[in-house]
Amino acid sequence: MKRIQFIQKSLLLMTVLLTLSVACTAQSKKETTKAEIQHINANYMREHIYDFEAHPDTFVYKGDKPAIIDFYADWCRPCRQLAPKLQEVADRYADQLVVYKVNVDENPQLATLFGVQSIPMVLFVPLDDLPYKSLGDLPMEHIEGFLGKIGVKTNNQ
């Protein structure tokens, strides 16, 4: 009789451990899901973000969420250092904002249009105001500060 109880308790314990293992694995997979950062060109910019031909003098944002637009180049070391931070922001705040990347070597028209003279240059775009511009590899605290300015509710607020 004691042996049967021992086997039953062991089976119950194994079932609980297996259930916890599956739940933890599912949670881990959820946390590692990466938000997609969209690499864009002039046509995409004009159609979905800012129609620079229709509004050449005033930035009129077309999006329904605040955005980050990262002007970068593949050869740029500070750009490569900033990229994982922007990916983390995209992952963490995917429901609140959109992150775009513009390769300045492939899109010189956009680089000229936005006055990019140094990279990385990042625009933090609120829904109803002009974008905030920042240069260089930003620390995460500064990125989150800009997020607050464009209406993203961060963990620090």
C-alpha cells in the first residue's frame, strides 16, 4: 500500500514538474520574440510615414503610433552599437511604437531630405508634433527619455 502511494505521489510530482517546465518554456519563447524593425526606402516613407512631396516644408506624420526612424550605414560602428538598443526598444514597446531603419548609402535622397550629416541620426516621431532629432550612439536612458517625449509609456514612468 505504501508503495502504491509512493508511486502515485511520484507521478503527481512528475506531472507538476512537467507542467511547470512547459509553462516556463512557453514564457521564455514569448520573451525572446523579436519585433520586426522595418527597413524602408523613399517610396515607403512617402506612402506610409511622411509624404515629403505633398508637404515639403512641414513634417506631417501619417502613422497611428509614435515612431523611431534610425538613419544608419552598415559600415558605421556607432550605428552597429545602437542597433541592439533599438531592437530592445522595438521588442519592449511593440504595442506602442514602430521602429524604422533607413540605410543612408542606399537612400541618399532621404538622407539629404532629413539633413543627415552624421550617423547614426535618430528621429523620435510623436503622433501630432515635429520629430525630435538625436545624433550618435545613445545610452538607453536617453532613448527612454525621448520615448516619453513622443508619448510612449516606458517602464521608468
